[in-house]
Amino acid sequence: MNGAVYLYFGDAKLTTCSFDDLRELGIIPKEGIRLIFYDLDADKEGHPMYMCAEGVLHFERESASWRAVVEEESLRWVPRSEVAQ
């Protein structure tokens, strides 16, 4: 999804795909950077959707991993057919 970073919303931990998106966008991870995140999803009828939300990056020292702090009020679904790849 153009301009957004992949995030598995289940644990909010950045994955290899997340870092691939960051690299393609020319973004170096830094504490507090605001981004739009997306995950693959489907509606009740099985139509492909993106789950999207805004949030900030946070480095968790205990696990030495980057995570997203997602603003739940920004959560929304977008049909994949409406997004140019």
C-alpha cells in the first residue's frame, strides 16, 4: 500500500515487511515518527481489505524491537481494490 508501512496489528511489532516498506519510503526508524500502518484483512463477505491506522514508532528496549503505538480511533478499513499498487 503506497505511503504506508506494513504492521501485523496482532502484536504491533515491526516485521521484515515493515522494514522493507520503510526502506522503500526512505525512512530511517526513529522514536516517535508518525506513520500510517496497514495490515491485510477481509470484510465479513471475504472481500480483500486493508486495515489502516495512524501511530508512532517506539523502540522497546526489553525486547530490542521496534513497535507501533497505534491510535485506535484512527483505525479504518479500505478495500484493496481502491488502492493503487
